[in-house]
Amino acid sequence: MNEAWAVQKINELRNGVISELLVKKEDFLLFRSVLIQQPDFKQFRGIAQRGGHVLYHYMDTPRS
């Protein structure tokens, strides 16, 4: 994974092209560093999975 791939996947989630994104444990730090720079960061929800992976969804309303 690189930053360009992360940005592409973030945009796909945001635009509804994909409904969820599984980020592997080894890619998490890079993905998160790109994700937190997004203006709608609080609308992405990550759910921890077994083995350290994270499943992301995009929500219509920001989390609190």
C-alpha cells in the first residue's frame, strides 16, 4: 500500500463505490495517516477485526 492507493480507496468509500474497506494490520499506520488528513475524517468508522485488521465504513453523519 502507498499513499496514492489509500487516497483512492478513501474516495471510493466516500463516493459509495465500495461499501467497506478492509485494511490489513501492516498497512494500518500508513492508511490512518492519510485518513486523518481528510476534512470528513469523523465520518469514517473503523471496526477492529481479529488479527489487527480494521474494517472501515463511511457514515452519512459524523461520529461524535
